[in-house]
Amino acid sequence: MPNAFNFSASPFDCLTQEQQRLVRDHVDVAYFPKGTVILEVGAQPTHLWVVIKGQVAQHDEGEVVASYGPHDCFDGRALVAGKSSSRFVATEEVVAYELARQTVQDLIAANAHFGALLFADLGSKLSALTERQEGNELQAFNLARVDEALLRPAIVVDAETDILSVVRLFQEHKSTNVLVRDNAAAPPRLGMFTATALQKAVLRGTP
């Protein structure tokens, strides 16, 4: 069945022939009966899963925040962070490809476009996870004064910092943006890198 892996679905549609062979050589097929907890909160993920058949629900604080069907992959967020912050449950019989974490890291190192697409999908999931919390906080924000707001120190990285390291900082600091310092420019520049900016770059084909 690995020979039937769908390389037309994102983020695998940008892989070279050699990288596709790497996937075929290291991918396995897993079966999960209905109700199986595929990944628990706090668990260290060993694979990236790509659904072949069935549905998987992502639970965050007891609520379903996302659903994954055929050709969807999960959990890139946990692979980057090193542990899962959500619970993934098979809501029906699930058959899925599983790609080892090391193989995913090798693909990211060899293909920047693959990494950008994977992280763009990750940014979308992070946005979905925060929508509920933002909605609950909106009313409180409307009543609060600026001097009562919680201010956090800015996260500053050098312009040479790789994307994977930045995404890990997003996870560690529960943030979706960092300040980027470019000391090589004259005069030195300071900009901002966000998950949204990454998604737009991928859509333009310039990650």
C-alpha cells in the first residue's frame, strides 16, 4: 500500500522523486478501531499520520476543535513541539499512513517548501484552536483599560534563524509572531515574522 501514497495532497505535493522514495521506504499503515485514542495529551508523538479512511477528532479541553478525514495529516504541531497538547480520537474506523518523526525532519531539512507547507497547515490549526479562547476573552477586553493589559516580553530572533526553530519558539512561548533582527543590513533592520505571513508566502509560492 505505500506505493499508493497520495503525493498530490499538501504538503507532499512538492516532494522530489528522491524524497517520494524516502517516504515510500519509511511509511507504514496503521489501523485504529472506532473510539481509539491515537494520541493523548502530553504524549510524545513518534509519527505524522495521514488519514486514508475514516475520521479523527481533535479534542482540546474537552471540546472538538478539528476533524481530519482522507488525505489530511496530523499532528505536525506535536511533532514540532515534542509533545501533544490535544487528544486525537478515531470517531470511526480509521486506516492511516504513519511516517516516522525522523523521516519528517529529514524531509523538512531537504525541502524548505515542504516545511513551509507543513507549518502553514500548522498555523491554520493554531488559529482554529485560539478562536474559542479569543471569543471568550473579547468581552473582558472591551471592559479593560490599556494599563490593565497583560504585556509579554517580545521574542527576538536573528534573520538567519531557521523556520523550524521559530515554530518551536511559537510553541514554547504560546505566540504566533516573533521580531526579526537583521544586523547585516545597513542600517540594521527590525521586522516581524508571523504564522499568517508564512501562509501568504506559501500561497504566493515564495516561502
